[in-house]
Amino acid sequence: MGYREDEKRWKRIQDLLAAEAGGHELRPVVSQRTLFGIPSTVEQTIERIVAEDEAKRRAKRKK
């Protein structure tokens, strides 16, 4: 996770807090994991599979 992702996460949190403070209707948040950008087990598994696939493709290109 890079610097840009952290900025996006904090922006979402700030937007939600500002909306709540302003009395606006908040969009539903599926979970705290989603709000704070904590990857779920499914997301982690998908990322691992993609990383493994990319590594295999890089290895094939090197041959």
C-alpha cells in the first residue's frame, strides 16, 4: 500500500466525518474494514493470486 492509497483513505474518513458533522445523510458503510481500508481475507487472497500470476509471467518473459 502506497502513499497515494493512504491519502485516499484519509480523504474518505474526512468526507464521512464532515458529512456527519454537517447533518448530511451518510452513505452506508459495509464495515469498519471498508471504512479504514483494511483488506478482507478475500481481497488478500485475490492480491496474492494476482502477484503470483505476475511473477510467473515475468519469469516466462525472462526465459
